[in-house]
Amino acid sequence: MDTLIQYLQYFVNGITLGSIYALIALGYTMVYGILKFINFAHGDILMVGAYIGLLTYTALLGSSTSAVWMLAAFFIAMIISMAFCALLGMFIERVAYKPLRNANRLAPLLSAIGVSFILSNGAAWIFGAQSRRFPYPFDDTPIVIAGLSITPHQILTMAVSVIMMIVLTLFVNKTKMGKAMRATSLDQSTSELMGIDANKIISMTFAIGSALAAVGGILASFDFRVYASMGTMTGLKAFVAAVIGGIGNIQGAMIGGILLGVLESIGAPLLGIPSALRDTIAFAALIIILLVRPEGILGKNEREKV
Amino acid sequence: MRILEAQEVTKAFGGVVAVNKVNFNVEQGLVNGLIGPNGAGKTTLFNQITGMDVPTSGKIIFDGNDITGLPAWKISRLGIARTFQNIRLYNDLTVVENVMMGLHFKVGSDPFHHRLAQAFRSYFNAGKENRELYTRALEWLEFFNLTHVKDEFARNLPYGNQRELEIARALASEPKILFLDEPAAGMNPAETEHLMKIINRIKEHGVTVVLIEHDMKLVMNICDNITVLSFGQKIAEGTPEEIKSNPLVIEAYLGREDD
Amino acid sequence: MLNFFLLIIIYAGIYALMAIGQNCITGNTGMLSLCHAGFFCIGSYTTAIMCKTFGLPFWFSLPVAAIISGFVGFLIGVPTLRLKGDYLCIATLGLGEIIRNIATNVNPVGMMSVPRAELFGYQFSSRNKFTFILLIWFFVAVAYILFRQLAHSRIGRAMIAVREDEVAAQSNGINVTKYKIGAFILGAGVGGTAGCFATAYTLTVQPSSFTFMVSVMVLCMVVLGGMGNLAGVILGAFIIEFISYFPQLVGLSSVIPAQASQIIYGLVLVVMMICRPQGILGRDKYRYGDPRTFTQKLSARLPGRKKEGV
């Protein structure tokens, strides 16, 4: 009985972790859907998001201890961070990727690695090597229900992620912009003939993806602290999640994220892997999925046209 | 004599059947045309035969051997060369190097040595091999009148020359069959005229040619027999004259009269 | 000051070896692999373990390191090389991190006071940098000659064909997967030997020195010098090492933060891709059927004489 509850606990933790991965994976997947390119710097954008969130939150909070203001400041900081990252994402696309749209396939990838390096080392320069704690905007005493403990920050993480995903789904399916985005990802040249401005759509995609990464970064920093290279591992795992779900597929990224989170959380105790090697699970999962079903769970099998 | 036979070849992509139980015969020493409206499954059939893709069902017999499902590199070593609809040259290699790539497995391979041993020999004899490849590649360039651009990068060639270079590269491996996927696409009338001469000369060399083409003038002029595909199915085959007067073909191209 | 110059030359040599390996994988065959730090790590540990734990001579560890890292390259390559370029880059990055993770997990401190390399009784010590420079650059020259021969052979051209267009390469009878795995094994093997020299120089191994940054630095060298151009790659190694030691060289290491050079690596990648994707030296041209002898070719290349032809 105890072990069952323990595993249920791992499961709940996994879903929380997974919803963060899902948020970040969305950015990878949306960009891949349109540009067929992995935005390597996406992980570092989440790091920037976490720093901006942390800085604005502490600045807004000042010395106030009012519970309401703490929560309000948190959400304001989150929105500011989203806006900042959206602009940053658009800027990066404009400067480092757009000139390479017709170049050799390695070029944008190398450029993205460069951007990632600039961002993470720039952050280490500005903010120092020390990692920082993101203070909880509320009392984080776990709520215990039938032996299962859930902390308020886990609830917040899940709630925010679900809301973000619903908003995104509505945006993509119901708005004109969202439909244009899907059209562009299906066939860029035809959608251009239909009068869709591909440049605008690509900018928009980067903005949305980066804003979601900012949220993911802030939520991730409750568990992982904030530091300059936090984006590398988290970003990589989110990418794995995107591949598991089927890269290019928005629902796939959400499913893949949750799945990877649960897998990681349950897999280590189940297989008896020391927690220091937990990251290995994600990569093992990546390699297995790529070998067994490279198009992912929901992805379509896209072949190179001969 | 039939050098290649595609028997009941079917290829389905998910629910879409691109090629449906097509029987396609290639007669040795002739120019075999494969025509049909856009999306009829011509290139898909090419891909099944040349090993770029594995057919859902059906068999491909080449020179008496079943080659269905073999990887493309093995099929090309058996003597099936091809060009591509959207030219695929090695852009960062020079013109002569592109043709040398076509000769890749014609030099340094012998059946008595393991591939790795061959690779080692090629490594140590690189200078000698290069000279041999180079002279042979130059002969092919001469055949196509491309000698003057031999040191240009392939990407810098004019479009017509790129098409010719791709054919030269394919032909350099001295294939038994040469598959040409829309070689005249994007060519002007003078270039098409030149291409026709080239194809005829290839035929004179005894190489069997299979040709996908939309330019009817070219097809009717140089093909010895023609197979027509429409919506993944074979609707006709015969000599150019027979095809011209076949009502099914006319319908496939022009639509039915009551439409 | 002179000391730092010599240090740069030594590290440029060690990294040039790695960059030659990376060039074989990325520059020639077009696979974006990001686990060279992992191969470096394997090579370093091989030397440390063989020399210190088993008391074997350094020279013995050199081929063993090459074989072990080549074998790891093979193990990594088989599942990942079937993947498309962008997946490969992530998968190799992950695997490189896993190698470091394992090393850290086994012993976070690493190994210290590894015995020195010895040749006919002479000990290569970090105090006498000149002889060490001779040692490392001798092996760089060997690797250069071997890989140059490869690049100019039929095999090397097939690797370039795989980089340029996999589909066309198949249609030319090239077994793309085998070439990719072969290139990966060779590249990994050379990367491993670079690790041996690093250990022989510092006489210590620390898991923390095999970070992702090392892989990016090596990649930068290849991109900077010119993908597929060996001379360019070695030049790239010099430039990147120079950037990395610049603060110490001018005595400003207290003013210029350590991250500055890494930001420059990032900038190098972005700017090169946008402005000069073929690298500083561009593509290495080979004259086929050139009847001239080696010395004639060399003298034609020397400055002051008019170059004939292309």
C-alpha cells in the first residue's frame, strides 16, 4: 500500500514536471512546424525568462509581505517576462535565423548554437555563476490528501500550464492568425500565395514560443533554482518531449511533455537508477522513440521528397 | 527483350494509393517513355524501382533478379542509374568531381576483397585512382560538351548545363538502364533539341533509357514505346502512334467531353 | 607572456587534433555532432587510467584511447546516425553529457599526478614547453597528412557527397549509413587521442573540464577555418585558443570576465554563418590529374611567385 502511494506521489510529481516540459516543448514544436529547424537557443530563452521573472518579482515585491500582493506581483512578473522573451525571440529570429532561411541546412542550426552560447554566457556574466532561489509567492506547505502530498506550487504549475495550453489551442484553432500559422506550417509557399505574410507568421511563432518558454522557465525555477545554464538540460528534455509527441504537432508536444515528466519521475525509482543519472532516462527515451517511431506519437511520417 | 519488369507494383502512402498494381516493362536498348498527368504516380514508380522507396506490394525483376526492397545504393551498383526531377547535384563539388562521384564504384572495387579492404586500398592509392577517375570523368564531360566548365562549382552552372551534368554523372557509372525524371523540365526549345540528341546518342551506346517527360514533342519523337499512367494506374502502353490515338489517354489528359 | 604564447600553441595543438576529428564528422560528412567533449573525456581518462593505475607507458595509451573512443563513437553512431541532421545534433549533445555525467558519478574529483610521458628516457614535462610543442605538433602533422589523404581519396569524396546530398549519394552507389558511421568512428578516434595529450600535459583529469563548451569550441574551430578544409581547421584552432587565452596574454584576466571569450565563440558561429559560411579559408581545392610533382606544387604555392591557373 505504501509503495502504491509512493508511486502515486511520483506520478503527481511527474505530471508537474511534465507540464513544464510541455510548455517549453511547444516552442520547439511550433518553430519546427514552420521552419523545419530546431531552435537550439530555445532552452536559453527559458533561462532568460526565469531571470527576468525573478528580478521583476523581487523588485515589485519590495518589502511587502501582503499575501495578495505576492501573488499579484508573481503574475505581473510572469507577464512582463513573457513580453520580454517574446521580443527577444523575435529579435533572435530576425538577426540570427532569417538571413539563413535559404542557406545550407547546417547553417541555421550552427547559428542557433551560437545564439544559445551567447545567451547562457551573457547571463553568467551579468548575473554571476551563483544559482538563485525563486521565492514562492505563497506559503508552500504541502497539502496532504490520503498520504499524497501536493504542494501549492505544484498546483500553480499545473494550473498555469493547463490555462496556457488551452489558450494556445484556442488561438491556433479559432483565430485568423492561428489558422494562418497552421496553413504556413502545412505549406509555406501555397499559404503565401493565399496572401499570408510568412515573415509575420514566423515572427509571431517565435514570439509565442518564447513567451511560453518564459512561463516554463519561471515554473521550472521553483524546483531547479535559477542559474545561467539552467536552460541547457531543461531545454533538451523539452525537445525530447517534443520529439516523443511528434515534432511539429502542438497536441503532441503537450502529451510528450507530460509523458516524459512521468517517465522521468517514475522511471528512476522503478529501474533503480541513481537520481544523478536521471537525465539518462530522457535520452534513452529519445533514442528509443527515434528508432522505433521517429515521427513520434502524433506526428505524421514526413518523407524527404525525392 | 525485357531487361526490367515491375510486376503489380503498388505503393500506398497512408490511405493514398499513389501507384496501383502497375505492370511496367522496360525493353532493352530502347527509349521507354513513362507519361501521365501530374500526380499520376510516375516519379513514385521510379522511386520504387530505383530503391529510393520500398513498394507496398509487388515485385521488381531486373536482369532476371528480384531487386524489390534492396537499398538504393545496391540497386545503383547493379546497373540502374537515375536523375532527379528537382536536380540533385553535389553543389559544393566541381563539375568534374560530380562526374567522378558517378564513377565512384567503378574504380577500386573488386569482388575478391572485403569492402573495408577496398577502402584501404583506395585510401593508399588515392593519387592513382584520382588520375584514373579524372580522365574517365573528362571523357564523359566531353561527351556532353561540358569540358570548358569542368572546374566550376556545380551550383554555378546554368540550369540547362546542370541537367546535362546530372545525366553525365548518372551515365558515368555505365548503367544498363538510365532513368531520367523530367530531363527537359525548364529547358528552352534549343536546349530540349540538344537533349534529344543526347538521349539518342545514349541509346546508340546501347544504354536502355526510361524517361518521364511532359514535353510531348520530345516524348513522341524519341520514345520507342510509351506507358501511360493516370491516377496511379496504367491506362495504356504502345508505340507513340498508338498512344496518340488512344481515347483513354486523350481522356486522361484532356478530361471527358461531357465535363 | 611568452609562457602564455607557448601555452596557446600547445592547446591549439591539442584542440587542432580534436578539430581534425570534428572536421571529419561535420566538415566532410556533414553530420552535426556535439559530443567531441565526450571523446576528449574518454581519451583523457584512458591515458590517466593506463599510465597511473596500470603503470603502462603513455605511448601505449594512445592507440588504446583511439580505439576506445572510436568504439564509443560507433556505439553512439549506430542508433543516432540514421536520424536527420537536427536530431543527430541533440542526440549527440545528450550522449556527450551522459559521458561526463558518468565520469562525475564515478569520481567527481577525477585523477591527479598521472605519470609523465617518456621517450627514450626523456620526460615530457609542462615545464619545458618547447619539447611538448614538438610532441603535440608532430602528431597534429601526422593527423593532418592522414586526413588530407582521406579527403582527397575516393572515400573522402564519397563522404563529401553524403554531406552534399544523401539521396544523390545513394543513387551513386554510396552506402550512406556506412560512410557516416565510418566518419564518426574516425572523428571520434582522433578526438580521443587529443585527450591523451591533454592528460600528458596537465597530468590531471577532472570531469568538470569536459563540458558542452569544449564541444562548441571545437565546432567553432571547424566553422571558423572552413568546413572540410584541414588547414583552415588548424587555423581555427589557433584563433579560438588565442581568444580564449587573450585576457591572460595581455594581463587583463582580472578585468575581462571568463565568459567574454565564450560569448565571442557564440558570435563567431552566428556571424560566420551569416557572412562567410565557407569559413576563412573556404573550400580546399584539389587539382586532379595535376602532373606536377609535390615540390613543384609547393613552390607554386609559395608567396612571391605568380600562381598558375586555379
